[in-house]
Amino acid sequence: MRELPVVGSPPAERADAALNRRRILRAAAELIATRGPEAVSMDEVARAAGVGVGTVYRRFGDRARLVYAVIDERERDFQAAFIQGPPPLGPGALPSGRLRAFLHALADRTEAQADLLLMAESGPSDARFRDGSYGLYHRHVAMLLREIRPGADAPYLADALLAPFAANLFLYQRRTRGMPLDRIKTGLDALAESLITSRS
């Protein structure tokens, strides 16, 4: 699991390690921007960054982690918004309003980098779930659900609400089925409402 971008300060790095990291991420971002996410391989990134491929593997482990590192800047801003930003996404709004705002913001965030997220999630079968961001999203949604509906199985319901954000499903709905983003947000509202108000 990678470290969360927002929680705590980044660990101190040696100057050469930090320089290599910046080179690798810049090279990966440029390859993605010019040739599309499918162009990203560890070998290509290493060549473009002017480092050995072993350096890339040691620093990032695999392609999924490398792509997540490229994604991190937007992810950092998103996490800051729902952890400490203004309401309704941040603290200060009713839990139901915060949940709706979070789901809509996550839809916008997924839309902005769906191809990168798809690549990052195409590694090991649990790649999406071992990423630190998923764990943070899950804890946040579960916390809101406990406030809205005490006694509910909040961990399960949080997984259910986050399931539509799997990149392959999101892209299938957007590109194959042609669903507008507003329709997806409306569906998320209906799903959240049904989970919040249903009783066993």
C-alpha cells in the first residue's frame, strides 16, 4: 500500500533520490501526455528519465505504483478538500450533504484521470484496494454513513458506494454506454439514498 499523499509530511529523501524521483515522474507524465497512458512502461520511463530501469523498479515497485505517483498531485488536492476544505465537501455540513458532495467530487476526480486510474488498477487484482487512497475514501464514507445511519454495516455500504468508481466500470459507462457525467452523479445520489434509508 502506498503512503497517503495528504496525511503527514512526506519522508525526507536524499537529494539524489529526490532528483531521480522527480525525473522519473516528469518522464512518465510527459509520456502519458504525448502518447497516452498505454505508452507507459518501466523501460520507456527509465530511458526518458535517463536512469536505469532498476532505479525505477526500486523507487516505485511496479507500473501501477508509478502511475499512482503521477496521479498523486491531483489526489493530494482532492484529499485536502474533503479532509479540511470548506463545506459541504469538507467539515461543517450535515453528513448526508458531505456524502453527496464527496461522491460528486470523486466522480469529477475520476473523470479527470480515468485513463490513468484504469492503468493503475490494471495491475494485480487487488491494485485498486491496496492503494492508500481507497482506504482513506472508505474510512471517510464509512464515518459519514455511521453518522447518518447508526447501526448500519457501514464498512460494507462504503464499499458498495465506492464500487461505481472502479475505472473500468466508470469508463464503460462514459464511453461505451455514453452516459453523461450528470447522469452518473444522479445515479450515485439514488444509490446513496437507497443505502441510507433502507431498513432490514
